[in-house]
Amino acid sequence: MEQIQTKRIVLGISGGIAAYKCAELTRLLVNQGIQIQVAMTEAATHFITPTTMQALSGKPVYSNQWGEHTADHMAHISLSRATDAIIIAPATADFIAKLAHGLADDLLSTLCLARNCPLLLAPAMNKQMWENPATQRNIQQLVADGVTILGPVSGTQACGEEGMGRMQEPVELARAVVAFFQPKLLSGVKVLLTAGPTYEAIDAVRGMTNRSSGKMGYAIAQAALELGAEVTLISGPTALSSPHGAVLMNVTSAAEMFDLVKNHVADVNIFISVAAVADYRVAQPNKQKMKKSASGLTLELLPNPDILGYVTGLPKPPFCVGFAAESHNLHEYAATKRKTKKVPLLAANLVQQAIGADDNELVLFDDAGEHVLPRADKLTLARALLQHVIKLYRQGN
Ligand code: PMT
């Protein structure tokens, strides 16, 4: 993975109400080890103070072209030369218009015009302003100029209206910044993932499921997107939102997941089976709600299809990654499972630490032996796992 800790970013804040979210964005980026230099328009200082931004970034904030931070008054040159990217968040309609027309009448717009590094914009404005043909023309111009546009998203706006124009949430923007710096090692590669639990109906209201949250699978989907992959995510019921850019297909039961995998696996390069698929389903689920019986209830269960087994058994299977969730004897069971599942790579985890949790630890099993990916949040682990997958995938292609 690209060493994000070495990156230096100018966070430019223009004057919109979403400016308050820059405090959180700065904190998230600084936590990743990224050096943040804040530059604000004068209007932005009415929404959030330079003092707040200085405290969070750990550096003096630039807001005045004629300020005292640089002896030669050349902040617009020195700042843009010492940075790997500039991100403007929020980017107001007015600031976007200035950039599209090459105007430079304050420090931040001059800095953007004088840059020799990539520029990312996170637009934030009222929906009518966003939909205005002038704004759309300006955005198209900036895209044509090679500027990266992050968002906006739809939702409730500060003015009380609903619609497109909200700035992406800080956590999404921080992810997008990290993704922006990743070398696109999976460009042109199609990745199919299963994630989450399955739900097997007993009757109209009851069913059998498990505690998988989908977090591990969704994190791998996110990490694959960062590396430029085309990602299809087939997910059992979860409370998570789709990673931006993935094709998400929701299913309920193992049979539905199996059908979708069969329909979409044909031209896939990498298949990663993270889902906690129910091994059994009820032979005859009742379409109505069953009445309670004093004599108890016996359910007949039938085995579900082995989805991963089906994919590895294809005449030309994609590169397959299996998962194993074990409550004990992790190494022994996982090594055996890798052989029975016939996968080149199996990622094993202890179910009591992994399921539903925000972080995890993985032990990878492949032909070369075992590799521990130490405890970390699931996105960090997913990124490390994909580096290993890419190495093995390339050896076989
Ligand atoms: O979703 P989280 O809360 O983030 O938790 C993540 C996780 C613990 C669910 C995940 O890391 C994990 O371990 N997933 C696999 C869990 C599992 O069911 O393992 P298994 O040993 O039952 O299955 C082995 C492999 O076969 C898995 O890749 C599974 O997806 C696949 N399988 C299993 C049964 C079946 N009928 N079809 C399958 O494809």
C-alpha cells in the first residue's frame, strides 16, 4: 500500500456552512499520519475559526494573501509546491466558478491556480445552486481540466430543503483522499465478493441467521475500489451502506446468493467469499406464521449449496479467496478448510473476535505457509489482505 503517512495535503476551506465538518475531516486525515496545511478564504473564517483549524492541524492557518507566515508574501507558490494534493472542502458554488474561470483574487484561489499538484473538490451548496446550469457547466469544465470531484450527496440541507448538494461526510472524504493516493493495482480487474449473513426462513416471520455484520466484506470491497477494481458486492442483510462505486446486490437467503454468484461469476478475475453463508435451510418453510405448540417443534434442515465450492469447481475459476471463521483450533481447521475448499488463499479469523466487531486479526494460509495480519480496523486489514491477494493473483496470471 502507498505510504499515506508521507503525504502532505493543503485543505482549502471556502465559505459555506459545511465548513464546520472540516474539523472532523482534519482530525481523520491527521490520524492517518497525513500532514495537513489549512488555507481558508475570508468567508470561511465566519463559519469556523482559524484557531480551531490550527489546533487540529498543528500548523498555522493561511487565510490572507498578505499575511505574515511567509516573509516574501509568496504563500500561494510555497504552499502549492510543498504539497501532494489540494482538497477544497467545502467547495462553494462561487469558489467552483472562480476555479473554472481561472480567477485568483484571494490566497486560496491563487494557490489553486498556481498549483502543480492534483486538485480535489468536495462541492457543498443548496440544491438549486448545484443544479443551476452555470454550476454544472463549471463542474464539467473542471472535470475536463483534470480536477477530481468528490460528491456532493443528496439529503437534508442547512436551509431545510432536501436534495443534491450536501458535502460528503468527513469519513467518506477521508477515505476518498486515501484512495486517491493508492496506485491503481487492480485497474481493469473485476472483483466479485460475497458479504454478510444469510437468512433462512422458518415461517413468515421467523428465520435462522448469524451475527455477521458485513463489515469485513464491505471493507474489502472498499479497499478493492481504492485500488481501481470493478467491484460487485453480493450481500446478505446488513445495516451498511454500499461502498461508493461498487455494484451492490442484496440477497436474503443462501439460495439467492448462490443464484447471483452463478449469474455474475463468468468474467470475474477474483472471487472473495467473505459471507457467513448458512450451511442449512429449512426443508419446508411455512408461508404463514406458525402457531405455538406445547409439544415443541422439530425442523427438517437441508444442506445449502456450497457457493465457494461451486466457483472453485468451474472449468476456469477466477482467483478464489475463502474465509474461515473458527471458534477454536484456528490453524488446524483453517489449513484443512483451505484444502477441502480448494482455494489458493484462505483468510482465517476467530469468530469471537471477528464477527460484528470493528477490528479483526487474520491469519492467511497459502502454499507458502501462514501469514499473520495483526489486529487492526477492518479497512486497514482489508488493504493488507488485498496486497497479498494481488501478489498471488499476479503469480498465476
Ligand atoms: O461480517 P463481519 O461481522 O465483519 O464478520 C466477518 C466474518 C467473521 C463473517 C468473516 O471474516 C468470515 O470469517 N467469513 C466466513 C465465515 C464462514 O462462514 O466461514 P465457513 O467456515 O462457514 O465457510 C468457509 C468459506 O466457504 C467461506 O469463504 C464462506 O463464505 C464459504 N461458504 C460457506 C458455506 C456455503 N454454503 N457457501 C460458501 O460459499
